[in-house]
Amino acid sequence: MKYLITGGAGFLGAALSNRLAGQGHQVTVLDDCSTGDPDHLSADVTFSKGNISDKTLLWTLLQDVDCVFHLAARVSVPESLLFPSGYNHVNVGGTVTLMEAVRDTHVRRIVLASSGAIYGDQSQIPYQEIFEVKPRSPYAVSKLAAEHYVRTIGLQAGIEAVCLRIFNAYGPGQRIPPSHPPIIPSYLKHALTNSSIVIHGDGKQTRDYIYVDDVVNAMVTASTAVGVDQEVINIGSGVETSVLELVRLVRLVTGRKPEEIFNPHKSAGTLRMCADISKAYEKLNFLPMVPLETGLRLTIEKDPLFKAVSA
């Protein structure tokens, strides 16, 4: 098959691109390199630098494409609170432009990488796709809007549309930006360098951590599965893990004892998050294969950053 992957040089995108290319598919990546790195792509992947607002470029890249994976997005919840217009421009406006180009070039299917952040605070755990969503940030709002645009334009234009609500993905290759870094690579780095780990709130807040290879498995299946048009599907581990438990596992896998500093004055965000993945199993035959402790060990073993600091 022939694929176009927007944001394909990023954390999830590069893993997906390399997997598909390794399976013998024809893969083209479009990335503006704002956070992605084309050096992470295999030699079999065709790379094009650009952004999803360039419709002329999109028309060129989409010729004879069977399926688009749409991962290009700004993804920081705290940053979105500061720059909501920027998140709307990229995550919503960029998605609409992409969908217009997908419609014009008669692509068969699009798979959107959406987010579990859309759910916000819910009274029931685990989160089911039928729940009323309560997005708490401009990032979450932008992802919800992207879902609606992908499904609505897809329905009007005869494009099969699948939205995957991915929960807290982690694994080798995940960036650690200087501000608002993802919690798992940040904690691993601080533990391995004997630095302090900062815990916001009381540490009892929970998240659903899903290893990158499991996410890629779901995405690859979503590109060819039957009976998934217009579906919204959770992709997570189905396991609820507190920050305190994550810290315990980080200590275990690193063999270090970093100092824990509690910051009770900063909000811990949504109190509980966990995906109901029964629909993913029904529609995609999806079962996560990598438990959190194993995934943390694999991240240290496979990520050059952690190899360097743990040596």
C-alpha cells in the first residue's frame, strides 16, 4: 500500500513510518521539523519537509495514496493554554486543509491520531467512547474539533475515517523539551542522572500509559480493518497507574533512588484517566502487549539518550 504520514518524523510518526516501510509499503512523510527529526526515519521512507497548510504540496504528495495517517499537531496541554490560537491554526485549520486535499485526490481512508485528553474529568473509569466528552484545554478542544472535521468531511466525500483516541504514549525516541516534558522520559532522565523528581499534587492522580509499539500496532491495523469507517476508538493499555506507582517503577528499573519533591501548589490536572479498550479489541483485535515495567526497561535499553546517561 501507499501511505502518507503527516507528522511522520515525530515520536509516534517515526515509529509508524519505519514499521510500515519495513513491511514493504511505500511510505511518504510530511513534517515541518518543528519537533520531528527526519534522521529517525529509515532509508526506505521518502521525506518531504513542509506543513499541512500547504495544499499544493499536499495535492502532490497525495497522488495515488491509499491511506493517510494524520499525526501532525501541536501536542502540549500547558502550551495550548498560553497559545490557543496557534493550536487552533495547526490542529484544526491544518486538519481541514488536509481533509480538503484528501477529498480532492480521492484517498480511500484517513486515520487520525486523536487524544484521550478529550474526555476531561469523568465520573466513571474506564473511559468509554460513548461518554460525553469534557475537554479541559485548548489542545483537547482542537483534537475534538479535528475528529469532527475528519468524520464530517469524510462522510460527505466518501472517505473512510477512523479516529484513534491515544492515551499517554511513551517509549524510545520521545523528546524531552525544556518546558512541560512528558512525564515518563522526564522521570527516567532525572532518575538516571541522580536528579530530583517533581510530583505535582499528591501523586495519586492516574494515567493510562501505552508503549509506542502497541500504539503502532493499533494504527497499522486501523489502516486496513473492515467495518471501522466513522469509528472513534480508544487506544490505551487499559491499566490505571498513579504517579506514585510510576515513580516506584522508575526507581525499580533504573536502580536509582532520586529525591522526590512534592509540589502541592501546582494542579495535577485530570485526576483519573484510563481507557476502556474493549472496542479496540472488537474492531481492531487490539490487545496491548507491553506492560509498563517492561516498557520502561525497553525505553532505557533502546533510546540513545538513556543509554548515554545510564552507562
